[in-house]
Amino acid sequence: MTTDSHMNTYKAIVEAIQEAQNIVITSHKSPDGDSIGSSLALYHFIQALGKSSVVCHPDKAPNFLLWVEGALDILSIEEQQDEVIQKMHDADLIFCLDYNSADRVGKDMQPLLEQASAKKIMIDHHMHPADFCAIIVSETSVCSTSQLIYELIDQSGNKGLLNEHIGVPIYLGIMTDTGSFRFPSVQARTHEILAELIRTGIKHFEIHEKVYDTNTVDRLQLRGYALSEKLELIENYPVALISVTEDELNRFHYQKGDTEGLVNVALSVDSIKVAAFFAEKDGAVKISFRSKGDYYVNELANEHFEGGGHKYAAGGISFDSLENTINKFKSLIPTYFK
């Protein structure tokens, strides 16, 4: 897409905001820093335009992200089902942020999204976007959806509205989706945007501290246990995995977000190029994949674990037992990670 067509699309999005009466912002199930960051940045931008909106997510934000301004106002179908149903029904404009197909919002919210009569706008950076929105901004080379929210503000001619309320969640989303700016998806443009955000007055070091340096004793003990007792290196392959059972999570009084980033720790082991994290919870096994170098994990997640994502970062799910899920993953290693 050319720069001119980008600008035209972003201006069309702002026009849609100004014309709408009931705006709903949605994002994917199992919220992370980018889904929360992009949602709240857009929420505050819409407010700066003199309009109002509501953020409706499939489930609640993890505790380590609840400090972000507006996070406590997010409605989730998990906790405010009737209210979310009504908001989706009444909406005349729905934003679909940080996901590329309707099923990414989960089975409870997907029918609400698909049946909604509202105009839908996708802003996302994952590969292979489904064609279910009237306006689609899909930039797979960009590191985060939060960076695309900045581009929306900038390229629609509204950079003057950029402020700390908008800047903090944008910085949060970029920081978390790039592993603190170390992934290959980070561009020169990314750092230019970060500089602009710092000029708005955000305290970037405080954002990092609140996300990465605020722990409970239970969280630290769970992570220590997972690394000391559950880290497994696959012989003859550059692959590592960590798994935790539901009983183990309960033993350490697990709260959402407590295992965030553990897969990256496994990936940091010398000579490891692929890491997987398996967590048994609520009758399913949730999986996170990470990789580097010439090893990619998105196809594995998509073809075998009902998931997907980026080349170097993907997720999936299994409804088999934890043991069988791990064994399935191990059986695929020779095919995908020679």
C-alpha cells in the first residue's frame, strides 16, 4: 500500500469515527500488552476527537496491565456478558484490533461480532487477514497493532491530538510485542515513534517497571519452579519446552499473567532456537511458541494447534491431555525443526 493510500484509509477511518454514534473496540481472546495497548490508545484518541467509545474484550486483562488508564473500564463478555451483548448489538462501528479473523475473539463473542450490523474496521499486523471488515489495515511488516494506531493518528492529520493518555498505551503495546524492542520486526520507524511518544511526556521507564518489575511472591515462586523443575531440552534438536499442570498453577495461586514471558526465558537458553510453553487450565492446554534465526513457529501453530501468529511468535490450544499435547509437539519436532 502506498503512503497516499495509507493516508486515505486512515482519513476514512477518522471520518467513520466522526459519523458513528455507538463505537465498540474489540480485540482477541487472552489479552496481551498489544491488544490492551492498541485498544486503550484508540479509546483515548476517539475521546480526543470529541467522541465516545467502549472497549469490549472476550476476557479480562491480566493483573499486570490493569494499571493502564482505562483498563478497569474494559468490559469483558467473561464478566459483563449482558452489557457486552447490548453494546455489540447497538454498535454502528466496531473496531477489530490485533486479530485477523472473527474466531480469534473466542466462541462466546464470535457470534456477536459476526451478527453485528455495524460497520467493521480491522487494524492488525498478523498474516492472512480474513475478509470480514469494510475497512482493513493489515501491515504484517509492522511490529505491533499499537504502532498502527500511532500511524492512524499521524497519517490522518491528527498528530496534534497525541498526548500522554494515548502515548502510554501505544508505548506499552510496542514494548511488549517486540520483547522490549529486540525482535526483528522493530524498524527505524518504530524508534522514531517511540521518540515522539517520549516527547508527549510519557515516562517510558515507569511503563517497563510496571510490566516487568512488579511481582508477587507467588508469581516469582511459580516461575522459579517452572524453570528449575519443568524446563526440558529436546536431545539433538535446538528445542526447549516448559509445561505446568493446573494443579501446579493452583499450588502457586496462579493469576492471569503470572506465566507471561516464561517461553522467552526458555528461548534464551544457549543453543536453543525454538521454545514452547504449555499450561493446563480450564479443560484445555494453552500453548505459546517462540523462535529465532531460521526457525519459524507460525505454521506449526496453525496446522496442528488451532492457532497462528507471527513467524517468531505464535500461540495455540489443545483440548487433549497435557501429556498427549506435549507428545504431539515432540513428534512434530523432526518435521518442523530439523
